[in-house]
Amino acid sequence: MLTQHGVPIAPSTYYAARHRPVSALRRRDVELTELIRTVDAGNYGVYGYRKVWHELTRRGVDLGEELPELGDAVPAPERSSPERA
């Protein structure tokens, strides 16, 4: 993409990035995503991210400060509010 716009990229940079091992953070993200999907499927997909977070902590999963990221994986349930006159 960059080379199409005239920005030179060294081939060694491309191959270094391509063959770099998967980071620990990425492996953790994949593991958490699987756990979140398991909890979500086990509860018929009706849990929001807060309940998923509580369920995972009950199961002993150390989430640390990762609560905001859970919001991306499991959408909060839609709430209907009565119309005001």
C-alpha cells in the first residue's frame, strides 16, 4: 500500500514483520476471545459485557484492567425505554 504511494519500504522490514512470532498479548487476546464466546454461547447470547466480565472472574480468569476491551467482544444488550409524552 505504501509503495503504491511512492514510500519506499525495505524488503527486510516486510519479511521481518511477516515472520515475527505471535506476541504474548495477541495470544492472550485469542484466549480471552474464546472464553468470552464460550460464556456468551452458554447464556444464549443475552449477557452484556458486564455480566460476561463477572462470569469470567467467577471462573477465576484474571482480567485485570481489561474490562473496556470486553465491550468490543460482547455488545451490551439493547435497552428499550418508554417514550415520553
